[in-house]
Amino acid sequence: MRTIASSFIALLGAAALVGCSSSDTGTETPGNETPGNEMLEPPPEGTGVQYRMTATIDPGTEVERCQLFVAPPEGLNVNREVVRFSTGSHHVLLYTTPYTEIPTTTRNGDPIDATQVHDCSEGPQAYWDVKGVVAGSQSPDSSQTPNGNSFLGDLPEGVALKVAPGTVLLMNTHYLNSSSKPLETDARINLYTIADDEVKTEAGMLFHYNPFISIPARGTSSSQMRCTTDTDISVVRIQSHMHRRAVGYVARKIDADGEATELYAHDRWEGVPSQEFTPFLEVKAGEALEYRCDFKNTEDRNIAQGLTTKDEMCMLIGPYFPRSKTYENCENEEGFFAPTWTGIGTTTCAEAVSCMSSTPNGDDAAFYSCVVNSCASVGPQISDLINCQITGAYGACDEDCSQDAEACGTCITTACAGEMEACEVATCD
């Protein structure tokens, strides 16, 4: 059996920020076609950079590939992106990392030449530290539709997403070759930049990831998460990211009085549309973005959130400005993970806690279902408790948790006692 604190620290740590590392390509048959008349040419000199990955995928295989690059010594002020990739993939992503030079070993200490294309089929974060997203697309040609269907797309004049000088960038692709022949793949990301003196406002990328997904075998489920901002922001566009069990998605803005306004809804997990805001969507301090993913499971096994094609994802992604380093990852102003999750079931907060505590280690679908199956009215209480637990009482237990598990658990139990008491009295009435 598990304790709540240890379970969430372990399970959410891997999911935070980089959930999009492994998408699902379903049964799409790959080919060597390239979108448009030709693949993307690099930006003219002085206007940007191109990052490119090519690889051969063996017949009947599915693989994620990664490659590390170093940003120019002057850094990048990215005002626009265009992405193209050959068919057989659902996404291409470009992450930032904390590295200032390309490592020669993975996170596990394995030697590697990361300047070359390499396998990262457990998800990029299993091999490398990542911080955020610069660019990417779920559409093979992000220039062919009015809204681009890329993550960054076009930003307003004078607004740029900044990449620090010499930052190591990680490019990630995911391909499925269900054919009987090798598949030659080609993925390219063009980042178009502006000069330092042209940048008036720094942009960020919303990357909200809901880890509470649990879909019963041959059943349906929904996952909903809300993120409240502490600062005023303007959102340029948003889009979803889900896997092939997804049958619906809706995003809303929640004002300070709790009034909801629908922003974006669709039923697609691939060829995903984006929602462009003209004028930009203004989200004021104290307001929130909330989104829900609906799933239908046709398999004879339970499915949980995770980083592989066997799992599911539920995300909200999109550029905004001015940048809030905390809100883009659904954190509070102190930098702690702080979403509100809303269940779709009938169990109370106390029953959900009992469920989480009694779930055997390794049964992630059952563990996440404890929150998914809670009633909507206890969402604030169960979320407050979970957030207190997984942050070590918002940093108050850091010293104890650096010693041993028992000291850590004791400190968290004591420090989060108020949240536990509120949970115990919360009902579904």
C-alpha cells in the first residue's frame, strides 16, 4: 500500500511540465510524402534558425527520437515559428533544458553523443532534464491552415519568446512505421526572430498538464483541471493535446465570480485545430483557464495518464504574454504546483483519500481513479490537500524530506493537517 505523499511525489514528478513527450499515432499509415510542394527551407540569414531531425524508422516499429542542439551565443527572440514533418508522426516538439553545454551522458549516466539523433522511447524526460516548450506542432505542415495549428505560431509585433544565449535545446519526434519498408523521416522547425531592441514584451507558453486520468476497460471517463493566474495575461491561441481514446475537449475561461465562458471545443485527437483569439483573450489576476478531456476506452484494460502510447494525456497549450514563469506550468506565485481538479463521480474527499492510501503501488489507473471518481463539489478540498502533499507542505518539509521517508511523511502529515481536516468534512451535497 502507499502513502499519499510518497505516491504523488513519485507519480506527478515525472508528469509535470513535459507530459507531451510521447503522443499517440493510432493506426495512421506512414509514407515518404512531405507536406506542401517541398520541405521547409531555413530562414534567410539573420532572420532566424532551423532545427532539423532526419532518421530511418525500421518496418513495423514505433519509436521516439531526440537530438540536442545549442542555441546561438546571442540567444533567440522568437516571434514566429513554422513546423513541417514527414507523415507517420503526430507531433514534433522543441524543448528548452537547463544545460549550458550538451551533456555527454544521459540522466542515468549512460554515455551518449546527444548531438546525433538517438532513441528516447521512454520520453525525453527519462533521458534529459527539460524546462519548457519553445515550439512544436501536431500538424505535418503548420503553415497550411489559417491558424497554423502550431504551438507558438505568430506572435504580435514586439512580442517574443526568449531563449537564453547558449541554451541547449532538445528536439523530439515520435514515429510509427506500420509498413513493411523502412520509413525515411524529416522534421524541421523554423524559428523566426527579432532583434533585442525590437522586443517590447516577453512571451511564454502555457503548458498545463492534467495527471489525473483513469479510464476503465471498455468504459468512459473525463478529466478536468483549472489553473488560476496571479497576474494579468493575454492569450494568443490555445489548443489541446490528447491521445486516441479522446472523444471530446472543451476549454473555458472562469472569471473572478465563477462565471464560465466557453472558449474552444472539438472532438479530435489528431489534426487538432487551434483557437485563435482576435482580439487576444484577456485573463485577469484571479481568473482561470479550465479544460476538460473526455475519453472512451475500447480496450480490455484500464488506462491511466502517462508518457507512452499505451497511456493518455490531457493538456492545454498556447502562447501568451507577458510571461509568468509560474502560471505557464499551473503554479502559484511561490512556484508550487497549484491546480484544481474536478472529479466526475460520487465519492467524498475523505473517501478519495482512503482510496488513494489503499491502492497498491504500481496500479496507477486505480490510484488516479480515486480523484476522477470524486464528486465535483469536493474538488477544491481534495486539490488543496494533494497540492500540499506533493509540494512537501509548500516547501516547509524540505529539510525533513531530505533526510528519510519517515521524517518526510511525519512533517507533511503535520503541516497539511488543516487541508486534511477540510477534506474530511467536505461532502457531495
